[in-house]
Amino acid sequence: MPASREGLLTTVAWQIGDARTYAMEGAIFVTGAAIQWLRDGLGIVSAAAETGPLAESVPDSGGCYLVPAFTGLGSPWWDPYARGTIVGITRGTTRATSRAPPWRRWRTRPPTSSTRSPPRAAPRPPRLRVDGGASVMDLLCRFQADLLGIPVRRAAVQETTALGAAFLAGLAEGVWDSPATVNATWRADASFEPAPDRSHGRRAAEEWRRAVERARDWARDP
């Protein structure tokens, strides 16, 4: 089993027969639950589907950042004492600017960046494949491409976890003869290329890191 590195977890991706494939996982504690909190806890939106159009309605967040460390911070910080923080609020902050950029885009950067900075040099990932409910937001996918500087490909079938389980069952029953055959069935729903000028994204990423530092080590044991 390969050793964990750079704040990532070593996890089993899949096993076929005696052949086991491992993956490096950047664990994030709160994802869709933050959208649920905005809806049910604060009443900022009445439905999760509103968050995408809201974020698209403003050019940027106006320097306002939400760090949803409601249960601490996962990879790469591993800080159980971090707590949720909103910084940069001004009189110009609205429910739209509090959603732009969507917080999850920033949360994906540190784990992804870690995979590009191991103790031993690793090749630069040529692209990022995304799936899941949040990937339906074009704004999120575009921003990830700009932030990471690599193309983002959204899967045509976004419930990839369930699809992967079906593929493994099919391999076991002989529906497909090899993982390579399964891999050839993957299709993209949309592709997003990084913007030529990424200077704004780099500045915003630095501001996000500052916001994270203000959220860290907040709680104390009784």
C-alpha cells in the first residue's frame, strides 16, 4: 500500500481478483451540507438549485469568503478545531456575493494541488474529471479550470460512484472483459478550458488561504 503524502489519504479505489488499485484521496468534510445549511439554517435560498444562478449574477465575491469548517477541516489541514467562518463582509455583501465564488471550488484546490507537489516529482495532471451534483454548475467547473490551469471535463453520467459499482459487477459477470473496456465507455458532458489570464484567480486563492487561517484552531476542548 502506498504511503499517504501531502495531507492526502491512501484509499482502495477498487480490487479485481487479487489486483488492488489504490488512490490518493483529499477528504473534505462538508460539501453539499453547506448548501443545505444556507437553505435550511439561514434561509438565504429556498432551493439548492438557486445557488448557481445567484453566483452567476455577480462578477465576483467582492472579497467575501465562507469557510464551511462546520466540523473542522479535512485535507490537507486536518484541523478538528477549525470552525465555520465568513470574512470580508462589507455593506456591499449580498446573498449573491456570499455565494460567489462557490466555496467548494476553493476546497477542491488544496487536495488537487497536493497531488501535484509530492515529495518526489510527479507529472502534471493533464486534466481534471469531475462528477457529482455540484458539477452541474458551469460556473464551478470554469472556475476550477482557471484555478488549476488545466482543462476540466464533466462526466456525462454524474452519479459516478453508483456507475462504478455497476461496472465492477459487470466485470465480475463478464459483461465487460477488462477495465480498459470499461474506461473506453467514459464520455464528457462538457469541457472547460482555463482562461488565458489567471492572475485574478491566483490573487483570490491567496485571499482564500488567509480566510482558512482565520478559521483554524478556533474551538477548544472543554
